[in-house]
Amino acid sequence: MGIAGVNTRPLMHAADPMVGIAGNWGSTLRPHLERALEPGASISKARLGDQAALHASERACLFLDYTYLACPGQVTGRMRYRPGFAALCSPETRRLPIFLDRAAYREFTGGAPSWSSYARYCETIDLVRPDGAMAKDTVGDQEASRRGYEQMCRDGYRDLTIPVWQAMPSWANGLSVEANAALAARDPVLRFYCNRAPIVAIGGLNQSPCRRPERHLYLQALCRTFPDTQFWGLGQANPVVVNGLGRAGLLDRVWVDGSWWIHDARAEVLAVLEDGLIKSIRLTRTGARSFFPLLDLMSCNLRSLLSAYVGLWTFPGPARVPTDMEDLDARLELRRRLESAQLDLFAPGDLGEAGDDALPSTTVA
């Protein structure tokens, strides 16, 4: 079972069979992960699925909790790869960029191993040599998180370290999402991060009162305030948020990660494109079952998010259909005409340019 944001050991043992949770894949999934991401042979270039198989991995990277992929060795006491992770993560054999998570939330909830510490995290960074690593932050304490970021910079990890700003300490109940984003933009710690780092991770949205359909509005306000900064919405890789970012034109500014693609595949939910938006077909409790193997279902869901970042279709603009029309048929017809005009599937362009490393990614958490 794949569940993002919980990451507790009792949950891992309760899931039977355990396929994976955020930042950690079980042995059932791990040997097949590359097949889910590797470019496939295109039979028909006019089909969205073939285009996704060819180009989706251009926007993929791995985002892994460091305590899942490494642990202290019994003999040396130094950090080593856990079984099965060396080929996936080592600089010599890995096929995708790798970013490390710092286990701060699991330390906060008591789910991290007893040996998890700043020193162990730095040892793992030296072992894996990732493309980036989250700063060692403290949940609920912005100043302590800032000190953790500064310490990593002083210790030689400045070019790798991504500062993590927590949304919850600055959240004011009763205010709108936009008003809360305006409060966040005035926070001195967030402003410090944006002045120092090219990309800043925003944590805590999953635990905040900010509803999923509104989270892109929060990120959109931050992008407007800090036009030279990219943001990483931690745990936000799901169709609702990606649709919102796509409609706002923010996919070139905001990275996302998550394990929605695993969780929904286990529940017989598959992603489709409809009217320029990613939507889900849910077979649960309908009595219907698909003929997709589990890996293909996961690949379908993952490729939907990655394909949005590659630019395989044009998202419709913000909704302009009047909401006070009493005639339902007229409202539906107006919506159909507007969105069919906005939708531009497979717009002419050179997909080969989609591999620009400067653009953000959907991360496979």
C-alpha cells in the first residue's frame, strides 16, 4: 500500500503485501521501478500513451528518505546501502537524478530509526553523492530549521542543500489561502531562503487547513512574490495540484513529489486526460476490474504527472464559465465549447527540447 505522509513502521508491517510508501519501495516494486520509467517503443506517435512512454521520464527524478536507502553497517559503523538500493542509487549505476529527504517529519513523529541524526545524514550524502538534499529542518520551528540549513552550508553542502520552509507555523486560521500566502511571503526566514537558494521546498501543506484544490493558489502567490525562485511542493504530486499548477502556468516553477501513483494503482484507479486535465477513473466498488498488471497501472498514473511537466498537452486556462447560470444544459455546452477551444493536444513543437535540465520535475517519491 502506498500512503504519503505517514511513514510509520507499524503501517509498513500492516500492509500485506507492502509495495511502498513515500520515500521507500518494498522489494516487490523495487526491481521493476526502472521498467516503469524507461522510455518505451512508440507504435503510433499520435497516441498520448506512446508519447508519454517516450518522453515522460525526461522530467523524473528519485526523492528518497535517507534512512530507507542506507543504514549503519554492523562492522564499520559507517553508513552503507541497504540491500537492493546500491544499483538504484549509486553514482555509477543510477539512471535518474537523486534527491535525499532528511527524515525530519519521521523524527518529529517518532517513526525514524534511533540512529537518525545530522551526522548520519551527512554520511549518507557523502555515500550517495545526490543531485540535491533537503536541509536538516525541525518541524514547527523555523529558526531551528534555518540554523540547520546554515550548518549544512558551512559544512560544505551549500550547492546541494535545499532549504525547507514549513507552512504551518505561519498559517492563520480564518484567513483565505491567498491571505495566508501573503503572510508567508513576509516571513523573514522564507525571504532569507529565497535570497540564498535557487529552489526552496515548502513543507506542511498536507497537514495544513489548505484544501488540496487550493494548494496551487498558495504556491502561485509565492511564485509571484519571489519570481527568481523555484519552489518544491513537498508531497503535492497528485492530479488536483498538478492540474492547478498547469492551468496557472506554473509547471516551470514548481516541483512536486508524492506516492499517489502507487496508492491509486493499488485501488484500481487509473489516470486519463479529459478536457486538458488529468482525471481519474475509479473502479473501486463498481464491480468492474481492469486487466492492467499493477506495474502498468502505476506506470499509467506516474506518466500522467510526468507528461504534464514534459508538455504533452496544453492545459486550459482558468475557468471562465459563469457559475450562476440556471440552465444546466446551457452551462455544460458553454463549458464544452470553451475548453475544446482551449485544449491543444500535441501542439507543434520540438519535444526534444523538453530535456532542458533547468526545468523542474515531478519527483518519484
